[in-house]
Amino acid sequence: MRVDIGNALDEVATPGIPEDALDRLDSRVADAHERIAEGRAAHEHGYESLNLPETVDTGAIREAVEPFQGSESIINVGIGGSALGSATLSSALESDVDAYYLDNVDPEWIERLLEEIDLSSTAVNVVSRSGTTAETLSNFLVVQQAMEDEGVDWAERTWVTTGESGNLRDLADKHDLPSLKVPDGVPGRFSVLSTVGLASAALQGHDIDAIVEGARDAERSLSGSLYDSPAYAYGAIAHALDIRGAGVNAMMPYSESLETFAEWYAQLWAESLGKDGLGQTPVRALGATDQHSQLQLYRAGPHDKMVTFVQVADRDDVAIPETDLEGLSYLGGSSLGELIDAEFEATEASLAAADVPNVRIEIDRVDEYNLGNLLYNMKAATVMAGELYGIDTYVQPAVEWGKKAARGLLGGGDFEEADAVAEKNVFEIE
Amino acid sequence: MRVDIGNALDEVATPGIPEDALDRLDSRVADAHERIAEGRAAHEHGYESLNLPETVDTGAIREAVEPFQGSESIINVGIGGSALGSATLSSALESDVDAYYLDNVDPEWIERLLEEIDLSSTAVNVVSRSGTTAETLSNFLVVQQAMEDEGVDWAERTWVTTGESGNLRDLADKHDLPSLKVPDGVPGRFSVLSTVGLASAALQGHDIDAIVEGARDAERSLSGSLYDSPAYAYGAIAHALDIRGAGVNAMMPYSESLETFAEWYAQLWAESLGKDGLGQTPVRALGATDQHSQLQLYRAGPHDKMVTFVQVADRDDVAIPETDLEGLSYLGGSSLGELIDAEFEATEASLAAADVPNVRIEIDRVDEYNLGNLLYNMKAATVMAGELYGIDTYVQPAVEWGKKAARGLLGGGDFEEADAVAEKNVFEIE
């Protein structure tokens, strides 16, 4: 992964970073790198995520999914960090095995999905560290019932990915289900390179060792200077632009296969950095499509944004056939790949021409190795940004309030948060 | 559609709107409503969009797609406003006919898609007002070639939706293709209730008259007061929150079927209002999924956001089976619908408890009538917001720069914008 920050400097953009500020930033990066290295060495909560290339046991993952080989599809039941990493790999890489993600509790959607899938040749992966996530457990109960209704032995077709103890662990023990352990010290949104993210990928036939290899090379590229470390450069620049006024960060890959990557990144960035009144708002975008949707705002709206491009250097191409349509002959003989590349370069330049800061992330190809590399680098970038903000990157305390309120509303105990729901301030217009 | 602005008032939220400011806002809404009515009566560019419930000819649309009845799938070739309205309807409503949207020029993605689809039973709808949109025309040339390669007569399977003249109109005339006219005065992002948005829906078997009927009822609900008009209330409140500091607007429907609606809205809002250094940044979110991704940031990050919920009052439900799993018994006997509703109410209350402004939009069901109603209302809301900002809602001049640069890069003429691309400021870290 390469990072080009040329269009984030103040000679191009507003807000932008002066070159001398880069040097000051670099010394803060050096300190932060030291803190990160300490945290990793001590296996501290969260920092441990960056050790995954060493600690993950890909052999055990392959072994756990071995009984499910030959499945036509996989239903992954999990939400948030228990789904997005795996979904990112699945969306990016082609496979004959379809992977579905039950990451919402919309009844109409789930009913349609379960009707579409042949459950008799489907493997089920239930992912929840605590084993108590209401959405995940509810969905699993529904899937279990649907399998029973079709005469499918759900226990034959299910593995669980969970913590050392809890409901799901008990369930696995009781029914003798294969199970994978969620690693300690790794928050869900940092777990793509573990059992959480890799098991479904392994069953889809992807080379999970190449994913880890890419991550390991990213790990080796971390250093005490942003000038040498693409991951740290990205995290430091995004932070520096945020505090100079770019409170929004549009993640815009120029590849359909990376659409889910932008969602994964949005969770990682938002949930890690959004605290203490701080944090840049990630916006999921897609090139070239969003040129026809969001670009007007990015160029001509408030100067409160940066745009992060992810460009893929090499891909399979499709020729554009020749045409005698007037004014379009220039397209004939070109290719879709040339077109999307030209649109990327044009959009990047058009933002620079409008003084809008933007950063280019470039990867060689969308394959296992480069995905592992990209995902690890973005995790390290997030950790670096968290250090620079001075916040606790690895917690998400603000979501607890709503969990208690929902539980109270469903009769799962007495919570004062549930009472607040009834006191809503209503001002309705109809 | 009902709008509840109770959680946008300053007694709840920061930023929030004082009740006396609502009255002042209401008099500006009255003036803007008058301006909008004048524009509509004079068929002015853009304002004409709000006349679509009267001007659209659903009979002609049904007639144009009649020759394609029996197709197993539809490939819609179009980008931005030529795709998003139609895609919103397609994602929201169930159909036996699959609709695909070629709204990007990623060669790997297009190649995979064309391999998956049985082209011999596929209808193709090419949508471009100008007939010169590079992405759309290139994709169409590729589809045409793919059909020829499989011995399918593309001319038998294609209709075009375009302006009165231009490349696509010429092509239609030459090959005697059925064609639909993009209405005058209706920018792409406002065109869902026209030939652009409804033709594919008609071929999918949806009741497009019910869609228009829902829009007509929304149209009738427009009045000179925000207290009587849900659409104007929403547009005015979003604008008022933006200028008080909520520069980000997260659109968060609690329904998987409305995920594409959030994308449609994001284009409408961003491209209409993002100009002159103004405009609120739309963020596409999804409930309940994004509670596990974005909620931490929304609650605990900077107070620069509002959240717009879309809640569906009535839907088919799925019971959650009873369980003996410890700590989860409260879920058994409940339903996924009750769970997602409880999560919605809990999230709404949790934002209010954190002083984050939020607005609830409620619709009765996800069906043709209510979608037409919702889409029209959001268009009217956008028009109202545009009046209050005092900008030209219907243009998108900032995207022209990049189009010229891309065209120049591809050898389609001399453009100084293309030269700027070569002068990019490079600062690469690897």
C-alpha cells in the first residue's frame, strides 16, 4: 500500500497541512509509535489487535471449517465488527460459495433471505464474543427454527465463533459444535485478521495465509516516522486535517469490490475515534458512481471535508467496442479500465483544483495479499489517529445506553433508560 | 408520511431549535412556498419536478415496456439520477424480475455481472438525458457487444430513456427501439416519478399508478406552513439545524428495504444543496446495523450532526423462537419486528439523552403508495431547503471540471483541465 499526501498539503488544499507542520507531526508519530509498541509488547487490550499476524492460527481456522466443505452457501450471523471484516473479504474476492450476512433484524428481509437460500447445503457461522448480542442470538434462533422446519439438522451445519465462556460457548459444548475462539484483547472492529474475519473466507476458498502474509508485511512497514510508514502517514494526516477543519472524511474506493471495505473502515474509524466530543465522521462513497451524486457537494460545499481515494493499480479490463455514435467515438478502442482510471485522476485533480484536501491510497490489486495489507494498514492508521487524539481507541461506551433501553423495552429487566423512551418529546407534523 | 421534530428542539438537543425560532422559520416557509408555487405554475426548470404527479403518463410507460414482458431480468444502464430513483423502488419492493444497475464502470464488476445474467431473457434500459454520458454509453456498448457475442438480438431487447435529441435518440430512431422521453425541467436526481424512475418498476410488475397516487397525496399536503406540511417541516428543520452547527445529516432508515432510499436521498440532498460553500453532508446509515458501527460517534463525537430516522409502522413479522439459553429467555416469545422497533426507539432516545438532534420520519408500510409519498415529500423537502439557503437547487456546475478532465485524458478533445492532472502535487509514502 502506498499513500500519496501531496493533495493534503497547504500549498494545494484548504484546510491543508504546512510542510513544517509535517515535521512536528512526525515527532508526535514517533512518540505514539513507541506507546503502540509498548502496548503490543504488553498484550494490552486493543493494542493486541496489531499482533494478529503473529498470533492468528490459520491452520486451526481451516480445520474448524473443514466439516462444512462442499456447502453452497454460508450464513454468517453477527453484527458490527462480527460481520464487517468477513463481509469485506467476501465482497472483494470472487467465490463459488455465497456468503450472506445476517447483520440486521429486519423480519421481512430475513424471511426473504431464508426463503431464497437452500438451507440443506448451507453452513451457519454464529459470531458473538459475549454470546449475548440480542440481534445475533435472535437471528440465530430464527435460522435454527427455519432449518428444523425444513428437516435440516442445524447442529450438523453450524459452528460458533465466541469467547471462552457464555451462552454460545455453552451451546457449542451441549451440541458438540465446532467452535472458534474470539481472541482476547481484540475489539470486534479490529478482528478481521482473526477467527472472526477469516473463517468464512477460508470456507469460501480464499487463501487466508496470503491475507495474513499481506498483513505481516504491513506490520513490518510500521516505523517511528510517518515518512516511512504509509499506515501512520494516513492516520496522522487524517487527524491533522480533522483538527484543521476537515471533520468529514469521505472514503471513496474506485472499485466496486471495495464498497464493503468502505463500510468496514467507517465502523473502524467512527467507533474508535468518536468519543470525548472528538472524531472525524467517515462517509462511505464509491468511485466513479458518486461523482454523479456527492462530488458537487465535495467540491462546492463547505470546506469541512477530506476525501480518501483507494485506487487499484492493476485489474482485469474490458474493451469498449468501437461506435459510430457521434461525439462518442473517442471512447471506442479505449477500455472500461482506462475510463475508470481517467475518472479517478480527473476527480482527484478536480478536488485539488477546488482546494479540497484529498489523499490517495494505492494498492496493486484486489487479491488476498493486498487486502490483508490494506486492512492491517488501516487498523494501524486508526490506532495512530487514536494516539494523536489522546482518546481510548478500543472502547465504545456510548452504545451501552441504547442497549439497556432496548433490553428494558423487551422485558429483559428494569432499566431507567427504558423509562426515558416513554418520555420522548413529541412534536408531530402530519 | 409523518414527521416528528420533537427531538430537534432546543429543550432536547444541542444544536436545537427554540420554539420561537420555529415561528420565524414558518414565515420564511410561507414565502418560499409561494416562490415554489410560482416556479411550478411557470414550469420553471427544476420546480417542474414537483408537477410530476400531474404530468407523468403512466400509460405510456407501461406501453413502452410491454414488448419486454416476460423478461427474467432488466439491466438498467445509467448513473446518478438516471439510476438511483429506479434502484430505490427496486430495492424496496419485491419482484420476480431482477433489476440490475450498471451505475459504475468497473470492468471486473461488469464482466462478472454479465456472466451471471442470462442475456437472452434480459431487457436493457439505457438512461441518459443527454445521450453523451461517458459511463452510460460505454457500458451500453459493452452490453450490446456481450449480447451479440451470445447471439442475442440486442435491438429486440433494448429501450432507451433519453432527451428529445442526441446520440441515444438517433440510435433509437435508427434501430426502431421503443423510447421514453426524459421530461423537460426535471433534473436527474428529481426524476424518480417520471419515465426515468418508473419504467423499470413497471416491468418489474410494480403498481406505478399507486406510486404516483402516493406522490399526489404528498403534493396536496404542501402548504404555506411547516406546521401543516411534513415535507416542508423536514426541509426547514434540517436547514435550521445545519446553520446552527449540524453540518452532517445521517439518514438512517430502520428497514433493509430502504437502504437504497438513503443513497437516493444522499444524492438529492448533496447535489441540490452542496454549493456556494453551503450544504449539509448527507451520510447513509442503516438501522439497526449501524448502531454497532456509527452510533458511538453520533452520541459521543462532535455535536455537528443530526440523525434522520425513517421508521416503518407496519411490517410482516417473524417470531423469535423460545430458548433455554441463559440470559436470552426474554427474547423468546418476542419477534424480530418488536426487536427492531425497540432498538429504534432506544436509539432515538439514546441520541436525545446525549443532546443529539434527531428527526423521526414515519411511513405506514413499504409499498408503492407509501414510497411514492415518501419520495415526493423528500423532493419537496429538498426544494424547501434550497429556497431557505437561497441557492440554485437544480444545477450541479461543480462536476463539469472533472468531466472535461476525464474527456481530455481519454483523447476526446483538448481541455486545460486534463493538463492539470499531470501537474499533481505528489508526496508519496511507501
